[in-house]
Amino acid sequence: MSDANGARVIFEKLADGVRVPTRATEQSAGYDIRAHLTCGPVRVHRSTSRETTPVHPTRGEEGRLSIELEAGDRALVPTGFRARLPDGYEAQIRMRSSLAWKRGLTVPNAPGTVDADYPDEWFVLVLNSAPHPIRIEHGERIAQVVLHKYEVARWEEGSVSISTDRAGGLGSTGQR
């Protein structure tokens, strides 16, 4: 995987059938990543019990592996890969807009950050914000990743004075 500047992401499959993240169009900023449910249980935090439990994927009517999330459940959906990002980059995990709009599935910490030195499998933290159960299927495009180049700044202690009339935090630019 590379961007316009030629940066390279090293991608390692952790299971058979895992696909490299891909952009849907030439102008897409995000690379779609897929749920990979063949390697064991999925960690699900059940809203009803407030506990994290392993949920084993089951085969539905069409024979595809899937998990079901009740309203309010959160899950760490495995992707079946790990990746090494170039120095100075982070990967921002975001929900695909169609899943949020049509099904009520969100990434509660959006964007979730994967740092360049993270060595393990990538997961997508999802929340069922719909008032009904949602099924996630193996191979489904579950989220997108946007690569972001960042700068490292040095923090220095000092005095910070108010330089504008903006104060008070949330809503500080007014109501309209």
C-alpha cells in the first residue's frame, strides 16, 4: 500500500483469505478493511451484563460466518492482518458512512488511531447504536482506514494568555 508520496505500508496476512485494504475509487481517501471472523472468538462487551465475553461466529442461512451484536453492544472485530506504517504516519480507523447511516453501526472512538509502532493484529472497535440487533458477516467491509502524516512537536512549559474573545470551551464560537 502506498500514497501519492510513495510511502509504503507493510501488510502481513495472519490467516488465509485476508484481503489487502483497498480504496473503492481513485479519489477515495480511505482504504476499506474487512471483518475476518475465521480465527476464533470475537471479544464483545455486552451492554446487558457490562462484561466482555468471547462470542464465537456462527454460520447463517447462507453459510457465511457472522456475529450478532445486541443494541448497545461493543465488539473488537478482527481484520486478520497486521501492518507496519512508515515513520511519521498514523492510521485512522473510521466507520464507513453506509454502515452508520443504514445500520447504526459506529466506531465509538472515531477516529481510532493505529500507531506506526503497533505490532499486532488490527481490530475495529464497533458499537451497535441501533435499537435492534445487528449482524456482522465475515468478509464484510467493516470500516475504512485513512493514513495521516503527522509532525512531532516539543511541548514546553510556559504562560498561555487569552488572545481572543473565545473562552469557555464548548460553544465558545456562539450559537449560530
